Amino acid sequence: MNVNRIKQILSSSADIEVKYNGASVWIDQLNEDGRSATVHLRGPLEERTTVEIGELVEE
């Protein structure tokens, strides 16, 4: 995924499914380096992690 698409998803009110390593995640923010994003798994767990945006896949 690229930076522009991440920004579009973050500004959208739609429920856009994004996966990281096969798991469905919410994108919390694009990080300042422009190469990583903070995400968390969909569901009850709120644990956040930083991932490379190239590893995110839009379903």
C-alpha cells in the first residue's frame, strides 16, 4: 500500500478492510517517517504496533 492510499483510508468514513500478515487491522495513523503506520487488530484487543506500509494490503 502507498502513502496516498493510507491518507485516503484515514480520512474516509467508510469501513475499508486492511490486512497485515493476513489479520484484519485498523490503521490508527501514518507515522512521520512516511514509511510506517500504527495499526491495531480489529476486535477487543487494542494493542497497537508499528508496521511498514508496504506490508499492508487492502482487501
